[in-house]
Amino acid sequence: MSCGPLVAALLAVTACKDEPAPPSPDARPPDRAVPKPDARPPDRLPPDAPPPKGWVVAYEERFETTSLGSPSWTPDPVPDDGPFADHGAYFKDVTPPKAYRLSQPIGDGGWLTVESYSRSETTLYGSLVSLVEDPSQPGNKVLRLSSPAHTDATVIRSTQPLPSRYRLSLRVGHASFGDGKPGLNGYTGGETAEPWSSADETAENGFYWLAILDAVPRPHNNVWIHHHRKLVVDSDNHHPPWLEIWDGTKFVASGEHPVMLFALDGKGQGDEQTGKPFLSYAAGEWQPSGEIRAVDAYKEKTWYTVTLTREGDKLTVTLSGDFAFGGPARTYSAELDAAARCVFHYNLGALAASSPCVDTDHYPSLDASQPHWPAGSAYPDYFMLGDPHSNYYEGQVLYDDLKLEVWRD
């Protein structure tokens, strides 16, 4: 599906000041108790009304009565999703385990798709995806995504690629995917990342708040997504810590509930296991390439609001809520020129041969037929949230009020 031409202007990287937020995202508007449709499709206007201009709601999912369907598991066909897929060139000597997949459109017109993976066909769909009562507001329904086992994985994605100008917003919270402290870190114990790695599972646990990928999002081994991310808000609870969190005055080494906001540096060297280096936003500015730093830390039993806007090459992200260091009613806002900074695979249209982002190198385990970012290549934007790892992460997280807006001239 064509996403249209990108805006040509190249803007300087700008880091917006952190500002006080509007009222806490846990507070719902007064009319929230009145039943509302779960989704708003575009252009529901009187026949004689002129089409609206500016930002227009294309879809809005409130998860009050959303039908999640009742799909059945099918044997995992091991999708050929590139060299880092479960049996791709990088993992050619790995035999993927027997597993099962399901793909279920949900929402108005099927604008969202559930993608799930499990190694047992007896895993109940409802144990992975369900509508539950909001712990912060009884009577309100929200979406729960769960991974009962570290070998379960479920994401919600956009069914179609996104246009060149869009705004996404959602609430995410009440996460229970480990704590980043010494010990089991949310796991039962004894789990490993087999067969793609023998690493100890308990070292890392987490979930994605919202991410933009350059390919159709669906569960894979943890390495796959590292090579397909463009812009990410996520949390990886880990120990010992390999990142720093801004506590308001200084960076502290901690893997406890970090909130990471980062783009991927397409001009950086990169690593076969972790992909391109991070461009992290923290302490009110974009950090040097490769520095892994978190904007703040999240609290348990708390809701947060995320908004991600793309306008041509300009990317803007805001995070609002009651943060561990920033305190209540806090908003963090960051803006980035994707073209000027060569955010990995930012281009929706063909990359010009003259672009400084062109990178014909390849990873040592691959050959020249798999360059990082060749001239003429183009990459769609898909959004994703949840747990995409079929060999990592165990827990659950809640989402609500997922909205997609598009621009109309």
C-alpha cells in the first residue's frame, strides 16, 4: 500500500522542554460513564456537510465492547520475515520450536490486528487478549495483553501501513512485567531464551508502550524487532542495569521500571544482536548516539498517556502521567527531524542515492545482498504495542483509548 510522498523539508533536531501536564491521565472526562461507541470510523458526516480539515479522527477504540473474536491456532509457518526472522539467514542453524500462531482483525473495519504466538495449542486466546475492568475506574473497560509464559507473545498492530502524516494516542498502564530487581524479575524461574539464545530470562522482562516498525509487526525472537524499529517507547526491567535513568538532577544506573523513548540511529555502526544504536531522549534533550538512557521511571498501578505524531519527516512524542522521579501531572515532550538525523528506515518513499542515510554495508553474518539501507529502498510505518518476543517477557499490561488521527487539507 502506498503511503504517499514525504514532506521534503529537513528540520533541525529540537528537544522540547519538559512541561507540566494537563490533569492526571487517570482522571477521565465526566461523560466517560455514558456508553460510547468503541470506534469512530472516518467521515461520518451529514451528506451535505463539508469534509473537516486539519487533524481528523480516523479511528478511536475505547475497548468498552470491542469484539475480540474467537480465532483458532494454526501451526506456525515460520514466516520468512527477513534475515533475523526465526529461521532467517542469521538463524539458519537454529531449528524453530513447534509453535502456533493466530491473527485476528478487531475494531471498526478491522483497522487493528491481534497477532499472537504460543508453543501450546491449548493456550486460551482469552488468557492473552481480553477486556477487563479498569483498576483505576470501576465500570470502565480496558484491553489487557498478557504473556502467561515467556514463550507466549501478543501484539496489537495497525492492519494497514500509516500515512505520511498521522497522530497516535493511547493510555497504557498497570504494567506487571517484572521489576528490574535481583531475583526472578516477574518470571517463575529457570526460563531461557532458547532456541535463539541460551541467555537467562530473568535478566530482562518488559513490554512496548508504542513503537513504529518498518515491517508488519508480529511475534518473533527478540533479535528480529531490534532490526525493524524506527521510533520506540518501551520498558525493559533488567538487572544488572545497562542503562541510566534521569532522576531530575542526574543520571542513575537502574533497570527498575525505566521509560525509554528512543529512535534508531541509521548512521550508527549497529550490532547483530541489538540493531542500530539508540538515539535516547532524556534530561530534556536527545542524548549522544549509543547512550542508553531513560526519560524517567513508571509507577505500578498507574496510567500514562502517550502521543506520537508524524508530520512528514518530523516526529514528536509526548508522555504524560505520574512518574517515579518527575512526579504527578508531568509531561515529557521531544521532537526530532528524522531525515536530518537519519532515523533508521524513516523514509516512506524511495531513498535518494544522494541521501547521507544510504548505507550499503552489511552485518558480518550476512552478505552483500542484505545491506543496511540501500538507495531506492522504502519502508512503511506500522504501529505496534504489547509483547513481541516469542522467547522473552512474561506478565501483563493494560491499554485504553487508542486513537488514530490523520491530516486533511
